[in-house]
Amino acid sequence: MSRPRLLVSIYNPEEVRASVAGGADIIDCEDPRVVMGMYEPHTITAIAHAVRQSEGQRRLPMSVNIGAELTLYQPAGAPRADSETRARAAQQALGMAAAMDVGDGRPNIIKFGVGGVKRSRIRDLVAAVKRAIYSHARYQSHLAIAGFMPFDWETWEARRNLPDVIRELVRVGEYRVLGDGPLVFRDHFSTAELAELGVAGDQRFGLTEPPQPRSLDMPEDDPVQRMQAYIDEIQAGGADGVLMDTPVHAKVARICLVDHPRNAEETSGGTKPALHGIFDLDALQKYASYCAFHGMESWTAGSIAPFHAEELGKLQDLDVVLCRGAASEPVTNPFGAGGESTRMGNRVTARRVAAMARAVKG
């Protein structure tokens, strides 16, 4: 049985060498400081050059996220016309393909999200991205991977007011300044941090919310039925694969993709709540098998720990396991104090990537 490939999301060109040395199969460009993980094109090109310098004979593919969901709304919050949404997503796909192109014509991967898109609009959005890259002579062999994000609203309600959750979501921009908001900035940030954020201490705000299934015309009660519905719509649009990830709200609230007995032990030394999984392994096997039935690749992400990766590596038909958190660790300055362990501040290391590669590949 073939094992899944390991994708490592990197923050900058310097992390490429560690990822390649540790055994990564795909190098993903993802900025942990922002929700959609998007970079300016010149940074993606610099990462592409770093991959060529580090890979040796392996010829590793790259992936980028075009953030298709960001094309859905006007700045004032009103939905864009369907035709404009499709056009913007297609333009972004070609732009990211060009940013990864440093002259050797290798197949790369375009990732984009449809988790915030109403069901009736998914297949046309997917088709627009796929047509854009398939119609370009240089990018016809690129893969289009469409992603959706399952969520556990009950656990979110229990954890949304934890100080660490509030602080991290504000730092990645998942908040709105509101005159009658339930939260006040000075209760959560120091004077220096408020200046960095550019907000006043007495301003009130509220956290954003992941979209409810009902608002997207998706099945409400059964997450497995919801999974099936997303796969059906993505396949109808012609994507090459499906990515099931968790939103940033889940990541900071310690809600992960995989339900596993060892989640209860993962509390970061007792300072954070235990991991809480969304899908058991039977459901994840069904996900991989259903994607294979439709002739598409299956990709999984969502705070994947090494012990999750060991089990995911045993699933039939699962193609790719994505990680960053488990492949990174705090930065240690040999001439100074060690760094704080944060989603935004940790650095990918060859040691951690190798551990994940062993877990995935057995």
C-alpha cells in the first residue's frame, strides 16, 4: 500500500532547506501571520528558487493558496456578482502559477478555499480556477485542489473566550471593531501591543465567526454528510483534488481534524485545553475513499500531530498530509534567550519534519 505524501507549509525561503532535508514531498507557501496564508508574488518566487537550490534530484512540487473566498465580497461586505468572483479567482490562480514559475516548467499546485461559498456557487468557482490553469499552455499540468473546512461549533462556544484564543485571532485579523462589541482591547493587550495593532485601548470589538452550514445551504446536523456534499460539488467543478482543513478559529481553539484517544494528553504542559478532534478514522477513511471513487486526490490538514500522522498514513487512498505546527518549534538563539512557542513565531526544522515524515510514511 502506498503511503501519503507529506506537505510542509513554510514561512520563508530559509525554511525550505529544513523541509527538504527532513523529507518533505511538497513545499507549501503559507504565511501564518494572515488567515488565508497568502504571500506577495515575489516571496513565492524567492521560495521557488530556494526549492531548486535545495532539492537535489527530487524535483519537489510547490503549492500556494489563492484565497478564492476573499474574492466573494466587496469591501463594504456586499457579495460580488458570480461572474466577478469567478474572474477574480481565475486571475489569482494564473498569478500564483506565474509566481511559482522560475523557468523549468514543473507541475505545481494551486490551492483555494470554497468553505465560505454557498453550495450552488461551488462548482462554477472550481471550474473557473481549473479552466484558467488548464487553458494556459505552460500550466496545464498544474493541479487544482479545492478545500473546505469542517468545524465543531459546540467546542468553539466553550473556548472562544479564552485569552489565548482572543489574542491570536486578533493578531491574524479575525475581529471587527464594534461600538457595542462584547470585548475591549485593553483587557487583552498591553499598551505596546495596542500601538502595534493600531487600535485604542477603550475600543470595543468582537471576533469573527466561521460560517454556519445553514447559511451555505449545506447539511446542518451530520458532518459526514456535509463532507460528502462538498466532495460532490468540488468534483462537479472538475478539481483534481480535495483538501479538508480546519479554519484558523479551530487552530487557535485547539480543535483539530482527527479525533484520537491521545488528544486528551495534548495540553502543551497543562497550559492549554486538550486537543479536540472532529472526525474519527472511519470517517476519514470514507473521505479518502470517496475522493478516490470520484478520481480525485484527498488531502488532509488541521493541526495534525505526529500520532495523528501515524494513523493517517495507514488509510487507503489518502494522498497528502499537510502540516506546519508539528514540523516547527520555537526559535532558540544560542547567544540569547529562547523564543516563545507561537503559531506565528515557530520555525520549521529538519528534525521535526523528519519525525512527521516517519510518522506518515511508516
